[in-house]
Amino acid sequence: MENEKIVVGNLKTKMNIEEISQYLKVINKEVISEQVIICPTSIYIPYFLKQRYKVGLQNTFINEDGPYTGEITPNQATSMGIHYTIIGHSERRINLNEDDELINKKMISAVKSNMNIILCIGETIEEKQMLKTDMVLRRQLVNALNGLSIDMLHNVIIAYEPVWAIGTNNVASIKEIERTANYIKMIVHQNRGYKNMRVIYGGSVNEQNIKELNQIKNISGFLVGGASTDTDKFLSIINEVVVNQ
């Protein structure tokens, strides 16, 4: 699957159980590709398992038995057949004060459990306006990947999600995404010696802009937020990226 584009749907906490039930009636019938990874709220995970797509968590903790109420460890996830996890999403960095050190610990725990990691990095609008994008991305990458060997990096996908684009309908330009994807790959190569890092884009990806975004040659797919909760919109994105590739 390394050379094939993927579509990751981050459902966040958008739907209740009735809405999830209606959603699954469509998704379970229509989505038949392992290049699609759907990340529901954790309590709904069992409803998504054993289908023809992959399932991921929106977050995992570190592999330690202990007083970590409300968390899910990679060992627990893999015991259920879940082999994907999002780590470092900006909403957790901002709202739950997750720092680079904790994200790195999560990365190491997840990869040691043979999970595939979708590591989210991205700059705020203030950082972009102050021309600090490269500095921010370098810091996030270097700190998150610290201690991971080249073999471990095979399990990592970088999701470039500029914070200013998430849920705003402001999408980074084609040139911005191309340049940033190349920059991310360069930093990983320089810092960890790994040449084949996969980069996907996220941030207001929808059924209207996916055709243009999908023309970008140096990215490996997309992380879709709000549009992934609408079956018509999500299927349109999947058809463009996965079915028609």
C-alpha cells in the first residue's frame, strides 16, 4: 500500500449513535478499499471493525498499565485488530495541551506495537504570517520522530494539516502544499536518514476541491475531517483519490 494514495476520514465527535448507524449502512456497502482508513470516536470502534476498509483511532496513549483513566494504549488497540492511529492532531495539541515530548512517547509506543501512525503537523495562522512555517514544522517533526529508527519510520505517515485551514474552508494553495511536502521529506531525510516518507494533506479537503488537490504529485493522499462525516461527500472524495487512480 506504500505507493498507493490513501484517504483517512477523521470523524472526530461529530455523530451520535443513530447517525453512526445510518452512516454505516452506506459506508459498509460502498467502501471496499483498504486504502481508506476511517477513524471514528473510540466508543464506536466495534461497529466499524471487520469491514473492507481499515479502521484507525483518533489518538492513542503510551503502553503503560497505570492510572490513565480514559486513555487507550496501542497494545489494547492492536489486540482488537486496529493498526492505525492519528497522533498529534492540532486539536489535541491546542485543546489538551499535548506537547512534543508526549507526542514522541506516543509515537514510540505505537510503532513498537506495529501500529501505523498518521502524525499531524502544521502551523497556526500567526506562525504563517510571521513566516515561521518551516521552523514550526521542523521542530514538530524532529521532536516527534526522535528515537525512531529507519525501520520504524516505514510505519509513519506525515499529515500536513495547517491549523489555519482546518474547518475554515481555507485550503493551502497547490504550490504551498507541494513545497511543504518536499520540505517535510527533506527534513525527515536529513534528520533520520529516511528517504521515502509519505506525506498526506489535510485541512478543509472536500468534494469540491479534491479533484484539483489530487493533481499534486508529491503527496500520498488526504486526511479528511468534516467532509468524511457526510457519506455523499466522502464517497466522492474516495472515488476521486482511490477508485479512479
